[in-house]
Amino acid sequence: MFNISYMYILTAVVSKLDQSVGEVIDALRNREMLENSIVVFMSDNGAPTEGTLSNQGSNYPLRGCFYILNSVKTLKIFQIKDSPWEGGTRGVAAIWSPLIKKTKRVSNQMMFMSDWLPTLLSAAGVNKKQLGNIDGFDLWPALVSDKISPRSEIVINIDDLSNYAAIRRGDFKYIIGQTETGSAWLGASGNSSEGTSPQYDPYKVLYSKTGIAISAIVTARKAMKLKERKKRDVKTIYDIISKTNSPIQEKTLTIKDISEMRKEAQIKCNIKEKDKTSCEPVIAPCLFDIRNDPCEMVNLAEKRPVILAVLKKILMKHRLSVIPPSNLDGDPRANPLLWNNTWTSWDEPNPLALTYTNAKEFQHNSDSAIVVMSIICGLFVVGVIINSLGSWHLAGMYPEGKDFTSPSLIFHHMCTTFGVLQHR
């Protein structure tokens, strides 16, 4: 259940994020750099809806919950990311660039997090041979022209500490071991009818600074002047803009495009109650057809024994190259309180953040640290890679009916409206 007061705070924060992204995109356009850029928006995987680190996220309608019956017979439900279920591993992303040829689309091309490095470097013209032997695949040609992804499998996890493993090969996913059953599908849907979100407003998306900058129909400045001169509302202004005849009109999103892609991107379980099959991976391995059963409701282990055996063999092969986990226990010396409330390289010979005894030098280094950390955080939220010409590429799946409204075209708007690219 959503915490309304928390959602007001979140809405305010996201609104400011909207504005900041809009300013960046607008600045790139004004400096004639947007035509030579790649913009990537991506989400984190899984949302913990309960427990110590809970937030107001939702993995609806994907699987990813487990039950705990405590000593006083009280049932608690946790939805976490530390699991092999789709609710804990699936992510969404949107990518835009004038270089993309096949535009206005929702894509289910398989992609893993490690693929971003070779993909973006390839788009920037870096020879993949310079990267050496890495796990990631170059998906740039596939994304540009909607071709088949070179990635056919993902090792979701091989966790010998928790004693479970999971792998996906093609459409099928194999899970075995002592992981939580994920035997519930909870989380708010985000439907406006449920009162959890305001009505989605595509006009605010298309008329945001970002929307205008990427439309290539009219500059933000001309649109603003048109609005001021004619005293028109947002809807009327965009209707005028959208009727402009332009060679690039075919690559510009319309309200109809948004509606169709949002509908196509929705994840629907569509499994009848009588067809559901239980899965207890601690007892026996489970097998799911993720393309046709993204909510993991039908265990095909008994019906598809050959595929089950093949995936088991592939997983065993990967086990041969597994490196033991190197996690270390927490060290109290890392506490930011010891370093002027700064997360820093505290165990280095000359840590970035110095002690209070040298305030001037500390201030200089602290400022540098903040700049570096800000750049890293910024790149995580919006990766802008300078490259070549193209247009909107839309990709992926999005939880059914998820609605977000905000002044600018931002992370959630990009993921819902412009499509999402499935990655893990």
C-alpha cells in the first residue's frame, strides 16, 4: 500500500529531476550537440516493498514475493530484489539517438547490464577488439535496426552462499536451490483508477523542454514564443506543432504513438487459475517460458524435461568458471562521520577526504570528490554519449497500467511513454 505523504515527497523530487533533465537536453540542443548524442535512461532492478530497506516501488505484476510466518503466527510478505524472479531481476530502459533507424517501437531484445559498455562504446566508434575478452555483447546494431540480439542467455545468478542458481536461455528460465518461492505477485499497479497515481498526461510529456528539443519540429524558443503570442494552452500549441509538414515528422512521437506503445509495453499475466503450476526450487528445479509467461505462474519442469536437462547442463558448465565471492565484512573506519560526512577512499594512503586538521586542503579535495561523485551519479541516471544522427528507439516491457505524470519528459515518462528496453 502506498504511503501518501511519502508519495508527495517523491513527486516533488521527481519533478525537480524532470526539470534538471529538461535543462540538460535543452542545453545540448541549443549548442547543436543533441543531434550528435545518445541519451539513455534506465531503472534499477527490483523494488523492495517491505522490510528494513523498503520503499514505495512496485514490481507489479511480476513475481518476486515470499511469505514469512513468524513466532506469533503473523504472516509477513516481502517483495525483494535479491531473488532470481522477474520481479527482482527485470529492469527497464529507454534510449534515444538520431542514429537509430527503426524508431517508435517497443523491444524485447534480450540484454544484460554488462552489455551497456560494449554497446555504447561501439556506438561511439570504439573498436570492440580494444575491450578484450569481456562478458558484454555489442547490441548497438540490433538496437539501431531492430535486429536479433546477439545475446541468447543470461546467467542470472550462481550463489553458493545462499545456495541457489538461475539461468535464462532463449525464452526459458531455469531456477534451482534455496531461494524464496516468490509465490505471490504483489505491489501497486499504478492505475489511476486505484487512486495511486494522477491521470497520465502525454501532452505535458511532449511539450516539456525535452519533448520539444528532441522533436526536431520546432525549437523550444519558438514554441514558447508561439504560446506567449497566441495565448494558447499546451494541447493547442502541440496540435499546431504536430501538424507541421517536415521530413522528420515520421520520426516524431504523437499522442497516438504514445497510446499504442504504452498498450503494447504492458505486461499481462493472462494465465488462468486452473493452469497455474506450483514451483518449489528447493525441492526440484523449476522451468518457465518467460516470453509467454512473464509472471512465472506455470512451472514447465515436468512438461519440458529435455529443455530442463539442457539448461541444467549449461548451468553446470558455467559453474566451472565461477569465482568465489569476495565480499568483506563492514569496516567501522569507513563511516562517513570520520571523514567530514563524506564517502571517500578511506583506506588509501592519501584518502580523498582529509581530517579536520587541514581544513583548507580538505575543502579543495572535498570539492573534487563531490564533482566526481556528481558526475558518476549523473551518468547513472542519464547517460549522454556524444555520437551521430538518428531518432527515437523504443524498447521493452512495462508493468501494466503504470501511470506517472510530471512536467517534463523524465525517467518514468521515458520508460512508460517512449518504451523500455528489458535488461537484467
